[in-house]
Amino acid sequence: MTADNTHHAAPQPADLGRTFWIIAAAIMGLRVIVLILTPLGIGPDEAQYWYWSRDVDFGYYSKPPVIAWAIALTTGLFGNSDWAIRLSAPFFHFGAGAFLYLAARRLYDERTAFWTGLGWLTMPGVLLSSFIMATDAPLLFFWSAGLFFLARIMSAPAPRIGDFAGLGAAIGLGLMSKYAMIYFPVALALILLSKAAREKLLSPPLALTTLLAAGLFAPNIIWNMQNDFQTLSHTAANADWGAQLFHPLAFLEFFGGQFAVFGIIPFSALIYVVAQRSVWRLESRDYLLLVFTLTPLLIVAGQAFLSRAHANWAAAAYPAALMLVTGWLCRENRTASLVKFSAGFHGILLALFTIGVLSPALVDHAGLSNVVRDLRGWKAQTDDIMTYAPGYDAVLVDDRYLISEMLYHQRDSEIEIAAIDPNASINNHFEAFRPFDPTRMKRVLFVTTRKDAAHVDYRFHEIKRLGQVKTEPGASKPRTYTLYELSGFYGKRVP
């Protein structure tokens, strides 16, 4: 389908393309400046990913390795600052927007491509994901790249080996970013219900796609084999199928969260579009995008109903959903004004978000201080804790959030920082790879979220309470840690 240029005032395709790249570059530049200027520090998960990046590997306790690789690259270039840790996030989303623009241009037209690319860069979920370094950013980049190469394959008159190679690389590197990329090959298999997809995909180059994807992902599988399948076990534990099943309220919460991730107008439009018979025609381009939308969305919705799911767990649905909804609304000018209104509304959200992260006091005045609670006060609080540390063999911590922040903010400390497992089981990366060693750590400063030391009193003869360290990062309650001196370790109590 060609772009609709029948109205003499409409922008020409070349103008739209040029405008998109200028706006996209401006948004990315703004996001980088915000990262540098914001007073909000990195959160505990980001601090943990930074710690991983100090030891580049093919896997880590709870995530595949790409996020650590990205942080290693940016901090290697710019140093261990908060903004350098987050720097790759806006670049990943710029790249995702670019791939979606190019894919939509292949599948639809220049106008749909423009609004798809712009829609991605201003999508509510992307606002946060471009500011916080998390695994969604690289996942969505490689997912969007996969859709781009798939669009090229579907629109090419004959198979091109480079496109199949690109598809395999996108799937493999996506799996190395976040295991949710597994939904992509599932969707790829489902579109083979379409004769057109079978004719394009079931060809000898598909073997290259498979080999590349498997080869790129294989190092993480080997790492898991060598480390008791820790990442896969953690992912299974997150699903929480061992507890009571069937939670309709959790499903409703997840469903409502999709309006916040995708946007009120786009998600409402998606529900409408999915209900239309025409998008279910197996030979249509809409069907391809419908499958890549519904596969992750329905799988995660099912997980939410069975147990629990965070709203962002279905984020992989929205690259294809955005193309589908935008293409539908722009087609023959049908309700195309909704696309523009949605982009304008999300542009306002982008401005408000930017103001908020640059001036957190305004967030406080709006009564939303708890939203940024985990990004405030860590440096001062860890400094206060370390004033107690001189003279001890180690600082022992039972909280993953705190040990992540301490290892980052106190990275130059000569006193070792270690984790102790409060329940005699491994629950995070630090308990597995930075554990308490009683043979070297005889007298330790113990920092805990609890107001007592009952969960370690069966391990140490001497326990002395030293005090508390508090900070007030949010409006609800202070963040408090209690400090103890521990010595005389004698091991776990024998039942």
C-alpha cells in the first residue's frame, strides 16, 4: 500500500521520513541529557546489574547477560556514574523505534511508518524504560529487529540469506537479553498457519536462522548447566506455580496495567482491532502482527490469572501491536486523528516525565514521592552504614536491595561486603556468589531490615545491637536498617 498523498497539504513521504529521524534523534538526545542531569540515583536492580558488569560472563543468577554487557560497555567508556550505567537504555529504544519505522514502511506505507516510530518513542512504557536500565530495553530492541527482518522476508520477491541471518541473530541476542524472547519463535511457528508465510519462511535459509539463534543462545545454556541452572530456576520461581493458583484480581490488575504500558488510546484501539474479523485473515499482513501481539500478551495474561505477572512482562506484545493499530487507524484515513491525538497526549506525558525526573521536588508536591522511593537516598544511607564498619572483618547484609547499593556506592571500600542467607537457602546472586565466609570473617558488622537478629541468633555466640540507620526517600515510611556486631560463629543449628 502506498502513502495517501491525495490531499495537497499532506506531507510528502520523503518529508515524513526526514522528520521522523530528526524527531527521533531529538528525543534520544533529550533522554541522554536527562540521564546526566537528574538527581535521582540508580535503583537496587540497576546497582545489581552494574555489579554483574564488573565480571563479564555468559549468564548471571536471575538474568541472561546482555544487560551486563551493555553496562560494561558504557561504564568502560564513561566511568562508573549513574548516567553511564543507564546510557544504553535510550539507545536501545531509539534502535527499536528505528526498526519499527522501517518494518512499518515495508508492511504499510511511509505515513504509518512515521506514526509507528513516533508512537514507540513516546509510548508510556518506553518513557520509563528509557530512563531505568532494565532488561526490557535490549529485549524490545532485538524483538523489533526481528520484526524488521521478518517484514523484509515477507515482502521480498525471493528469499535473501542476509534477512534470515538477521532474524536468527535478533532471536539469539534477544534470548541473551531476556527469556521472554522465547515468545518470538513461538509466534513465528504460529504464523505458518498462513500459506503466504509458509511460502516465504519454509526455505533453506531458515536453517541459518535456527543455527544462528541457537548458537548465540548456547553459551547461556552452558553457563546455566555449569551453575545448577540458576537463571532458569529463578525464572521458574518467578512464575510461582507452586503456590495457590487462579487469581482473577491479579489478572484484572495486570489487564489494567496494559493501559499504562501501551497507552490508553493505543490499548483501547488494540482491543477494538483484535475484535475485527479482517485482521484474522490468514494471508493478511495484519494477521502476522496480530500473532506477534497476542502470543506474548495471552501467555502473560494466563500467567497473571494463574499466579502473578507484572504489567511490563507483556511488553514484547507492543512492537507488533503498535504497527497493527497504527496501520489500521491510518488506513484510508479511518480515525487517523486518533493516532495524532495519542501522539500528542504521549508527548505531553514525555514532557511531564522529563520535568519530574529533573525536579523530584515536583513529584513530592504531586504526592507521588513513593514512585521514586527506590532511586533516592542510597548514597547517604550507605555512607552512614560504613561509618560503623572500621575495625570489622566484613559488612554482612541480608537484603538484596541494600547489598546492591552498598557494592556500588562503597565500591572503593577496603572492608569486604558480603551476603548472608537468612533462610538457609540461596535466593539471590549475592548469596550465591558473594556469601559470608566464617573462616575469614570472624567479627562482622551485620545490617538487616529486621528490628531483631532472631534469624541469625542460632549461628553466632555474640550478638550486640549497635543502632539504626534511617532515611526518608518516600512519603509512606522511612527506609530503616538495624546494625549489629556479630562474632563467635558456630554454624547452623542441627535439628
